[in-house]
Amino acid sequence: MFNSSNKKTVVTKATHTVIGEGVKLVSANLTGIGSLRIDGEFTGDIEMEDEVILGENGCVYGNISSRQALIAGTVEGFIKCKASIHATRNSSISGDIEASALIIDEGAKFNGSCKTVNQITNTTISQLTTSIDSDSDSNSKD
């Protein structure tokens, strides 16, 4: 989904990357381990391990995948975050979103479907179940 043979792939290693206002990247894929701020225009897919921040003048025409996203500009594409997506009052999102938490400020525009997902892993659920079972056993012996 994120790789296409006719697109360039840019890998970032900095903890914070900025695509400034007036900058236009077309037909690119961007992956990185830090956070990304976009105040310009980006066409392509973005995959960041940390946070994607889209400024009020920023536009993304493509998919975004990250830990969390703060959207103040325009997105046309799918947004998937492990933690939260926050759409501010002047933002515009056209596309589906998936996250553990969603915040949509009054005045934000959203056209798409939303899926909230629980990020508790099977290991964590197993540990919780074991903990509850052991607490029940110790209480029943009293």
C-alpha cells in the first residue's frame, strides 16, 4: 500500500522533520523514526513512528500512518494512528481514519468513516486475565 515503483522513498533519521510552507513534494513516499511537521503540500504516503503534525496551510494527498497525528490543514487519504488523531477547528479530512482515540474540534470538517481500535495486546490481556484469576483464587481462600 505504501510502496509504488514510480514513487521516490525518502527516509528520515532526524527526530523532527519539517516540510515548510511553499514546499511541494509530489509522488513521494516518506518514512521515518521521528516526528514530521508539514506546512507545505505533500502528495504520497507518509509512515512515521512518532507524530505527524499538519499545519493550517499544510496539505497531504495520500495516506498517513503514525503513532499520533495533529491535523490543522487538509488531508485527502486514509489516516491510521496507534494512539490518537486530533482534528483542529479549521482542519479538513476527506477519507477514513483509524485510531485508539479521536478528537474532532468544533468547526473541523470530516468526510469518511472512523474506526476506533483498542491497542491492548493479547499478551497484556492474558496478563490481566491471569492477574484477575489469581486475585479471585486468593479471595476465595479467605
